[in-house]
Amino acid sequence: MAATRRATAESLKFSSNFYKDNIMGSIPIPPNPWVETPLIESSALSKAAGCRIFLKLENLQPSGSFKSRGIGALLLHEIINHPNPDIIHFYCSSGGNAGLACVTAARSLNRPATVVVPFTTKPLMIARLKNAGADEVIQVGESWQEADAYLRQKLLKGDEGGVYVPPFDHPEIWEGHSTLVSEVARQLLDQGEEGADAMVCSVGGGGLLCGVLLGLERQHTAWSLNCQVLALETEGAESLNKSLQQGQLVTLPKITTIANSLGATRVAQQALDLAQKHDVKSAVLSDAEAAMGCWRFADDERIIVEAACGINIAVCYDGRLKKLLPQIGPESKVVIVVCGGSNVTLETLMAYRKEYGWIEESTTKDTEVPSTLTAPTGGHAK
């Protein structure tokens, strides 16, 4: 049975439909637990950035973030290759977007998922995990490390069908994220465009970055070979940036940023290796800039995202993108991965603007960009 179900790398990983069209013997493969998301050109952000900005709307994934791709791909891989998939029970120790993606994907694949989180996890995320269909949400310890240790030592060891789901550091997760690039390539062609000049994504543990770079490698086209990748982090979570500076993995002592979805103290080794290989441009923005990106995105495109995604939007404003990528011109095409995230509410955006609104004192006024008209005219205390 196991031999007839086992999938080969060639048959599963490099098709634009990923696992969807593959059949193992007489057993159909379940549908992908993620969806193709729109790629739209943004008039407001293009005007603000001084180039053509295309938004890859990963916030529309079933779980609310890009994590549906990578985590969904891992779960699907485990089900396809397990000798007895009916006994599988998925376990994840992320109380953030990875945990939500695990629960959402597991539910679509008719398998249970348990999430173990520390007591510091916000009630909003606990409620969302339960609402998504978690078999159980267990709170243990005061840190992710304590919650993860409990999951591994107490739960996984006692469940023969237990499968551990990491948030970012796994080859199947990278493969899932790489499907984003093949979609972008096809969608640009559908719009009469051949490729992008740059792609922008934020970096936490580096799973998305790995997927983007692997996806570009596999396009084997002139545009993909020359596409500049801009990897963004916030101050207090800049593990990739510091690793690139030192030429080796650097572990941060702690995470000190509001963009807690980027809160990996160390990126995956694969992320560093690929970033060095592809000469990725790494940049670090402040919490204020990330927060500004969130509220201005809401004003300009009526889309709400976390601060971890807000940094990708922030580079479009006030000349930031041009400073980071000076080769970008008016006709350059820049794809921004709107990675999404579920740990955000209207109240969050209002609080951000109250605390960090002073940053808009330097906003470039342009009546053709809606969010410049909603910027406060009065000063804000820093």
C-alpha cells in the first residue's frame, strides 16, 4: 500500500497544479488546501511608489495568509505518503498564522489538528483557532519553546498517527510557497506582461523567501533570472539581515517588534543559503513604518493586514522603494506579496495610528494617492 501511494518529487513538486492532478494507483489525491489568489495592479500604490505595483493577494487564502500554501503542501504530502493516512493527527505549536493554516488545511483534508500555544497567546487567536476547527487548543507555558516541548514530549510520543507541523523550516513548506511564483508568472502573461522586475516579501523564519527564490529558479526565464528580490524585516526581528551581514546564521536574543508574526529568532539555514546565492536585497524597517503601511493600505486599497505584511506596503510610500532599489523606473513591474495575517482588527489599526501617527508628518502629499489625504495634519507626540 505504501509503495503504491508514495509520490515522486518529479510528479508532485514541479507541476503548476502541485499535487492536485496526481493519482496514486486507484486513490485520488485530495484537492489542494490552498487557492490561487488574484494578482492586481494597484493604481494608488503605483502612483505612490513611482513604478507599477502588482499585489499578490495572499491574504485571501483560506487561513487568511500565505501560510496556507506551505503548511497545506506539507499536510498534503504527509497524507499522500503515509502508509495509513486515516490515523494521521496533525500537531502544531504556533499560535499565529502557521497554526491557523494547519487547522484550516487539516479540516479541508478531513484530519484532526491540535494546536499547543503559550499562555501569552492573545484570546483573539485562540478564538480563531477554535473557530477554524481545531480538534483542541491547549495552552501550556509562558513561551513558544515551552509549548513546543510539551507538544513533542507529551502529545506526539503518545500518538502513533501524530505528525509534527513546523511553521517554516521544512522542504515541503518551501515547495508549497514556490507555487506562488508560477501563479504570478502566468497571471502576468494573462495581463500581457512578461515577468516582474522585482518581488517584495517579508521574512520571519524564511519559509516564504525560500519558496519565492525556488520558484524563480524554476521559471528558467530571462525575467526570473534578473528579478530582484527585496526581503523585509522589522527592527527587533532582523535575523536574516544580521545573518547576511555576518555570513552565517545569527540567533537574536529576543524579539522586540510589534510584527510578532516575524518573530523567529533565527531564520532557516536554507533561507540564508538561497538569499546569498541570489543576492537578495535585505532591508530593515521600523515598527512605525510597518504600522503606517497597515493603515495606509487600509485607506488606499480597503485591505486590512498585520504589521508583518504592512512593511511590504510601507516601502511604496515616500520614496522608500526607490531608495532600496534605485534601478526601478516608472515602467518597472514590482510584485508585492500581500502575505496577510489574522492577528489584526480595526482596533489594532486605530491603536497603531494613535501611537505611530507622527510618522505621517513626513508624508509626501499627493492628491492622487488617497491615503495622503487621510493623513493627519496635526502633530503627534513621539
